Amino acid sequence: MQVFARVYSPLSLVHSGYVAGSGDGIVTVRGKPESRKIWLLNAQTMLVEQVVTSLKNGRYIFLGLDPTKEYLVMVRDYKRELEPFAWDYVTPANDLTIEEQQALWASFQT
């Protein structure tokens, strides 16, 4: 018999900035929270930095961002019924430790 231990170690990132979809910043479609792909682009170079999918409750998080940079956050409707929505020149927050960011993400799961 083999026994496997599940070990969780804290996430270690070069940068501690994050952008999180909570409050009024969640993904909605026609006023209701939805799951959609979200692109994070560097606002200066327009290169894609990360892509995540929001949860069914519309919440999402981008981790490991440089808090000195600005980003464009864009959501597209895969059903092609609505125009893309974007938040431009978003500056990542850095008020939470990486462990607190992970706890925030875990709280979004419920």
C-alpha cells in the first residue's frame, strides 16, 4: 500500500500585486454574475500577461503582478451576444500578503 501526503506550501511570486474581481468588479452578463474568460494585458505594450476564467459567481483574481505597472482587464462574451467589456489602466493592489491573497481567492469559492 502506498500512502501519499498532500503538502501545501505558500505560493512564492516575484511580484505581490493582484487584481481581484469582487464587489462591483465581478463579471456579469445582463446584470447577473457569470463565468467568462478574462484577459490581463500590459496597458503599455498590449501583450497578454495572464488569462483566467471567472467563477460562476463572477469573481476572479490575477496574482503575481507588478504593482508599478498598469493593466487592461478585458472580458469577452463567448456567445457573441454582447460587446467586450474592459477596465483600462488598472493598477494592482498590494495591500495583502500572498497568503492573504490566497485566502481571498479561497473565500471567493463559496
